Amino acid sequence: MTDTPARLLGLLSLLQTPREWPGSELAGRLGVSPRTIRRDVDRLRELGYPVEASRGVAGGYRLVAGTAMPPLVLDDDEAVAIAVGLRTAAGQSVSGIEEASVRALAKLEQVLPARLRRRVGAIGTATVAVAATGPVVDPAQLTVFAGAITNQETVRFRYRANDGAETRRRAEPLRLVAAGRRWYLVAYDLDRADWRVFRADRVRDAQATGGRVVPRRPPATDLAAYVVDRLYDLAPTYRAVAVLAEPATQIAPRLGVAPGELTDLGDGRCRWRSHSDTLDWLAFRLLGLGCGFTVEEPAELVEHLKVLGARAIAAAGVPVVE
């Protein structure tokens, strides 16, 4: 490769892969001598790219973090992925990221070739994003946690509980988990000597302490599933049991993928066991089955059905007989 600008771009593209490259391997990839590679590395450094070299048999070159953000070299798929990601990020639940995403997207689309702009535009036309309506997260808090996780440092922060009470926490952060439109921190709470899941939008004044994290066994292998399970555990759950006046073979297609368990009782009846975090869902699901039923438990569901029944009668204009 004799074209110096093209060779420099090729070298930069290789160095942007997060690994250390032996000089001989770079020379072989680009079809030049190791001496040319050394000169090209010096040229990249003059352009502001922080290329670090290590000596020895296992030595080589790698791109490291510098004091400024130099231009990046992206292939077609990488450029499209970043552009689509920036468009999506503009409507997400991290405070302040929308404007920064739009600015970055404008810079990227300005230099995209026409063929890539068409690909990004097609994806944008075919998709619709729902704007975030829930609580937003201060990106500075996420940055503190991400840095502490990488550096294996403890953190301290103020945390507002569901009832509004605020406490100070000291914790060993393990992972940040994005679930739905919220961010959660999985961390070992040092004062409570147990694993906890914290909502990131309720965190204030997060700081890394510099204290080293003690290696601990994670609470689960799949931390995303762990967070989901904890959220379900914390939510109010109503477990319902009802006898339906039709056989299970007729009821099952109507339930579809609804959670629950059907047991055929014979005599044209079946028992349905299910659960939900709202009485409304259970009541409407039973009423929507189109058959007679008797609720065995919980008592709260029976009372809720009475309220809904009275409301329906009043709406229909039928006089209530005492």
C-alpha cells in the first residue's frame, strides 16, 4: 500500500480495535515494512492520536485514551449503527443526552456518504420511538457508577426510597442494568451487608471513594434476570384462584399467553390459578373469558368485582334493588 493517506487510515482502523498489535503483524496487514509502520505511527501521533508502544518480544502498538477526541474511522455498518443509536438515544430516559445526541448525529450525517444516509433515513422512516415519559437519570450519576465498576471502587451516594425517605449509602457497585426505560444499579450495600438493586433516577451526589472493592460472589449469573425478579418481588402481587364454569379445553384458547395454570375439574368446570400486581387485571381477565366463575381467593378480588359490578349497573341506568 503505497498511498500514504490511505495507509494511515488503514493503520488507524486496525489500531481502533481494542487490542495490542505487533509491528510485524501491522506491517503484514498493510503490505509495508516495520520501519514504515514506525513512521506512520509517528504521523498519527502528530495528528493527535495517542498511540502507545511497548517494547519486547510481546510488545506492539495500541490506541489509548488521550486528552482530546480525535476523528474516528468507521466502516459502513458501524456508521449506520451509531447513527441509528443516536436517533434512538434522543428520546431516551437519560437527562441531557437528547441534545448531545442530536448534535453528534448532525455531525455524523454531514459526512455520511449518500448510500449510508439513505440506509439511515430508511430505518428512521420505518420506525417510531415513544418519547420517555418516566423519570430521567442524571448521566453524571451513571458515569460515576460506570467508572467505579471499571476501577473496582466503592461508592457513596444519597438514595430516595419509594416512600420519599432519603438515606446515605455506601456500596460496592457490580453492574448497571437498563430495564425498560429505567436504569438500575446492582451493588453490595456495605451498611446492610447484602445485595441491593437501586433505581438510578433516585440517586443523588454519587461519588467514588477510592476504596477497593472486596471480590464477592455475584447474587446471580444473569444480572438482568436478577433485577427483573427483584422488581417483581417488590411489587404488590395478588394471587387469584377461580373456578370457571367451562372445561379447560374451551378456556385455554381464550387465555392465550396470559399467566396462570388451568386444572380441569370435570363436570364441565376448571380451576384457574393466576397472579398479577393489580386487581383490575385479574378482574377484567375473568370478565373477559365470557363464562360464569366463582372467585375462591383473594377476598380483595371479590370486593373489587363487587365495586366494578355496581359501577357497571349504574352506568347502564339499571336501578339498584336494596
